[in-house]
Amino acid sequence: MSGNDKEKKAWVGTVPGILTGSAALLAALTTVYVNVRDDVRGKPEPVAQAAPQAPAAQAAPVQPIGPQKLQLTLQRIAVQHDGELGTADWRFAVEAEDQPLFAFEQEALNDEGGRNVVVADDLKKARASLELANGQRIRLTVKAWRSGWFTSGAEPVATGEGVLTAAGAIAPIAVKAVDEKKGAFTFYFSAVPDKD
């Protein structure tokens, strides 16, 4: 083999390697070019395909929520001051928006610790049904008289007010005399849907 043949053979042997390297370089340069071009132009927005629209359904007319009936019940009375040295008898009246709901008498109220929380003697008399329109709030008033003082037109010794919401929420109502030592109570009510 002559020296000239050796040169030809060496060159021919490197051609596949050179072609492979060139192809890899060309692929890398193409990738760089495409990426740079997309960065300069900004990425094309994906084409949103419109979803097929269903035929418009007839909207049901909105029905106003009717009045809600609630059963208001006195759960208990906490006595802070009964107005006497021993026990005292009291008469209470509960009103909604200045209209009478119920009245009852509670005997032997006591403000001594451990004896100062009582349940109404006659729970059937300490409840009433109310009807509230949607979103309506009702002002409740509790009036209290010492026994023997409850006469037509007589001013109550103690009063208190609270608000009943259509959801049946009502905070405890403080019922107090101007001088709390003459009578001070906290009334706890519940209001639940009336099933009647």
C-alpha cells in the first residue's frame, strides 16, 4: 500500500464520524433557532375551540320564600335580683312588636346562687307561634311586675328587649328595673320551626 492510499483510507474512515457530528450540530442549531424565534415573536396562543352550546333552557321563575312559622319558647330564667330578701313572686308578659304573645306567673323566684335559674312553672303558657316574612326581624319585649302589682295600665317594674331573626336566632334578653336591686333577670328563649 502506498502512502497516498493510506491518506485516502484515513480520510474515508473519518467521513461517517464527521457526518454524524455535523448532523448533531445541525439539529442543535435548529433547536436553538426555533426557541429564539419563538421568544422573539412570543408564543402563539393556543386556539380555543368553542364548545358546542346546548339549547338555552328555560329558567325557572324564582319563587319568593313564604313566611316562616316559628315556635318561641321560654327555656329558663336566670335571676340576678328577685327584689326581696327571701323569695318573690313575679308575673311576666312577652310581646312581639308591642303585640301580646303570652303571660305567666312565676312563684318563689330566688337570687341565691344555685337556686337562681328556673324553668317556667307552666311551659305551655310560656310559648307562642310567630310568623316571620323572609328576612324579617321581630322585636321582642319582656315586661315584669311583682305579684299584686299586675293591674291594667300599671307600669312594669322591669323591662327588656331583644330581636328574633327569621333564622330563629335570639340572644338572651336582660330584663331589668331602673334600680337593678328591685328586679333583674335574664330570659333565654328558643325558636324552632313550628310544624303545625
